[in-house]
Amino acid sequence: MHRFLKRQLKKLGYTDGDLSEEQFQTFLEMCERAYVDADEDRAFLEHTLEVSSKEMQELYAALERKSRTKLAQSEARFRELAQIDPLTGIANRFSLEERLASLIAYSKRNHQKFALLFLDLDHFKYINDTFGHDFGDKLLKEVVKRISPELRSEDIFARLGGDEFVIVFTNVTERDLYKTVEKILMLFREAWKIENHLLHVSTSIGVVFYPKDGISTVELLKHADIAMYTAKNHGRDNFSFFTKELNEKVTREIELEVDMQRALHDGEFELYYQPKVDIKTQKIIGSEALIRWHHKKFGLLLPLDFIPIAENNGFILKLGEWVIKQACCDMEDFNKVSKQNLHVSVNVSTVQIRMQTLYDMIEKYTQSLKPSQFIIEVAEEVLLKDEAMFIAMLSKIRSLGVRISMDNFGINYSSLGQLVKMPIDSLKIDKIFIESISEDENNEKILIKTIIAIAKSLDICVIAEGVEKEYQVHYLEQNGCQYYQGYLFAKPMPKQEYMKLIS
Ligand code: C2E
Ligand code: MG
């Protein structure tokens, strides 16, 4: 029976994956009903009427026709049900794709455009995890209740699954659409009342236009999804239009993501070194290792092009280990050409600090160095989350004798109370503060002065980053900053060049 049903479904254009268990059961019951009806008719004829075999054959043929009609009716009803999302009662993905395909054909013939909005609720997973799935389902129903009255009968409103919705507006200009999207965002800004809880749930929306941003269903949905993610990255409760540049950026990111493993294997990563300098003596005290990627297709890539991707997909753990190992190896070579007891610092992501393996790695690779020659630079954000865990981890690493530096200090406005508890040896003042130092002698830079004063009172040293001008060095020196790093002295450079500089 099931095999027959599957064939029947295939004939109707469905595959197993299109149907929920519930929908499949409905279809099964409908077909069974059609057969049971026909069988009952047949039994009635056989047992209650005395007819000739020829007449019997004719009656059977008639019954066959009747059961086929019933089956066709069941199929038609089923087709109707299979178009609907059982939870919310609006169109489902299958139906959306069907309707989009005919809308595309129609729009192509009539040279018309339409807009497609991809909505994804913000932090829906958190709601489901906190209040349970039934609660989440109620919210989704409410969303549909709130949006539906705002749509025209010719618009398409569908739920793709989870908390993803699609709205298609025909005959709209880009200007009209701005207002409509704003209106949808506004609808979300009113609190949601679910089971006596008042919630604030926003949405992020990606917008595409046919034919400008895509000419097939797959392309339109993919590009709308990309635009939606951009809206999320811009702080959620937001919308973003799809652009060619956006597509190129995302496509490149995807390419880089799949290429990282190979690149590491093929030796495409390199560490550059930027000197750190004593402000008074102008002597080099050490360097910061900054990663570069010589990509076959894209040329020289800077860390911000690929480190965030590596942090997202976990590859940073492997790449971070390579950085530590390489920097320690290079430091051994630096020790061969310089007797100055220089140091090297490496940047580590918070993702790495969470892993116990970071301690093991540092212990292993710093064996041939004086531990104090190795510094890890941690982002200020460690002060803002999971404080106790980070303090424990960093203290353990520091017990090896290596030093810890707080990078880009000041941009996250972390509190002094948090800083005092951190096991650190130095603070790096972020370059945005250094940029703000101007030639004007009276220009008071309270924040820089405060950071230097804090460091002094905690008995840790201060390094200014991004120093490009002589007068910035002058100002920093006058205010008690001991070290600096910046293009004024030298840009980050390959190992061999740095070796020449220190030897
Ligand atoms: P960061 O740790 O704040 O590094 C300093 C950045 O400022 C470097 O950018 C450096 O080239 C740049 N810089 C130095 N002096 C000047 C200056 O005078 N003017 C200007 N405009 N910029 C200056 P880069 O190399 O692009 O690195 C960017 C960020 O990427 C680093 O910021 C660091 O957070 C991260 N990064 C670099 N290498 C690694 C790594 O191996 N692992 C991890 N996790 N992150 C890394
Ligand atoms: Mg750094």
C-alpha cells in the first residue's frame, strides 16, 4: 500500500521530503477511504444482487471508474492541504515555490517586477529554548495574525519553516517598498503577549527584486537570505537590500571558508612582524606577529578578511596553533641575531582562550624561549563576558611565565572594576584614541591620560598603537606612555626584513 501511495505522490509531483508525517497520514487515510468505499459497493453487489457474469463485469467496470474518481477527488483535496503550513495556515515552502515559478513566468511575459522579503525572527532559538516549543509555535501564529491583515489578496505570504517567512509583493516600486518594510518592522516593535508573558521580538528582513536580483526561485531566495543576514549583522530589527557587492562579499567569504584548510596545508599563511618601540630610547623592544594570507586568487589578504570567518567556523583553533608555533620558531631565529632580549606577541581570539588546549600549546611551543619573551594579546571583550572563566584560564597561562597584554583597550568601555581583576602585564591603547591626538597643544585627551594613569596605578605598562605622527609620540611621551607601535616607526613586515632591522 505504501509503495503504491509513494508512486501516486510522485505522480502528483511530491517527494517524501516535501511532506510532514501528518500530511502523509492524511493522504493515506483519504486513499484508504476511497478503496474501502469501492470495496463495500462491490461486496454489496456480490451478496445482494443476482446478476449475470457479463452484467457483473460491467458493474465492476463502473465501480472501477467510481473508485478512480474518488481517488482523484482525494488527491485534489490532498494537494490543497499539502500547500498549507499546518501550524499557521499560510502557504508552505512547496506552495511558495510553485506560486513563485508561475509569478516569474507571468512577470517575464509582461515585463513586470516584484519584490520578495525574507523575514527571520531575531533570537527565536532563545525563545524556544527558554519557554519551550509550544510557546514558540504560539508566537509564530501571532506573527501571522499580525502581518496577514496588512497584506493584499494578491500578495504571497508563506512560512518556509522554523521562524522564516517570505512575503512577495507584486507591482511595487522601490519607494513604496521602503514604507512597507518599515511598517512590518513597526508591527514587530509592539510587545507580543503570549501565555501571560510580554515579549519584545523583532525581525530582520532581506529584500530582493525580480528580475534585478535574481531570475529564478532558487536565486531570489538565496539572495534574499544573504540580504537578511546582512540586516542581522547590522544589529537586527533591521532590513537590507541585496546588492551585487554584497553577493560578491558573501561568495568570497564562502570561498575563503572552504579554502582555509588547504591554504594552511599549502603554506599560504605568513606572519608579518611589526616592531614595538621604547618611546624614550627609540629602541625596539619586541614585535607583534600579524597574520597574512597569500591567496592564489585574491592576492594578499589581511586578518580582518578571514579571521572573523575562522572564528565563526572554529578553524581559528588550528590556525591559532600554527600562529603560536610559527611565532615561537621565528622568535628563536630573532634570538640568534639579537642579544636584546626581545619579545614576540601573538593575538589570540576569545574562542581560543575558552579551550584548555591553549595552555598546552603555549607550554609546548615556548620551551626553547624564555617564557617572558612570549606575550599573548587578548581582546578587551574578555572583560565583558564569562569573566570568571577567562580570569582562571589567563592566570593559568600566566603561571607559565608568559605575559598577557590587553589589546585595543578602551573601545568597549569596560569597567575599571573588571580590569583590576584581570591577570595582565600591559595595556595597548587602541589606535582610535591615538588618531584623536592633534597638533593643537591645547587639545586635552582625557581618555588617553586616564588609561595611562590607570595602568600606572595597576603597575602595568602601556603601549600606544597606530602611531603615525611625530607629534603623537611627543604627546604620549609627555603623558607618561612608555612604548609605541605604528607606521611612523615601521609597518608590519616579513620575517626576513624584521631580522635585518634587529640585527
Ligand atoms: P591588532 O591586534 O589591533 O593589530 C594592530 C593592527 O593595526 C594591525 O592590523 C596593524 O597592521 C595595524 N597598524 C599598526 N600600526 C598602524 C598605524 O600606524 N596605522 C594604522 N592605520 N594601522 C596600524 P592588521 O595586521 O590588519 O591586523 C588587524 C587585526 O587582526 C589585529 O588587530 C588583530 O586583532 C587581528 N589579528 C592579526 N593577526 C592575528 C592572528 O594571528 N590571530 C588572531 N586571532 N587575530 C589576529
Ligand atoms: Mg594586537
